[in-house]
Amino acid sequence: MSHTIYRCDACGNRTRFDVYESKRVRVFQHFTLGGDMTIEEEEVLDRAVERVVCRWCGSSTAVVAASPEASA
């Protein structure tokens, strides 16, 4: 799964963001006889990013997807 790199044009942040997203997943849940559950497999079937907020300045309108070369 590839990751999107973000940059905040308001303050220059490239490392700290709150990403709000909706996901539809298939998970394999393993339950013990005692009732404890662990997820052994997870497959993301659909993912939609709703909003990205800069942790430094709080802007959501100035956050853009950056190219990997721009974040180096």
C-alpha cells in the first residue's frame, strides 16, 4: 500500500498531520476460547481521505499532497 506525503503550505510542516478517512475492510478475526480477539489479516477494500489537518497550525485548506522528491 502506498502512502501519500503531505505538506502544509501555510507553515511548511511535512511531518505531522491528522488524516480523516473512511475505509471498507475485510478482516480475519481470531477469537480464543476465553473471548480474546486478535486481527490476523486485514485487507483494505476501499479507502477515501475526507480531510487532512496540519498538526502544527491547524490548517486543512493549505495542506497539499507533495511529491516524494519535494519531501527529501
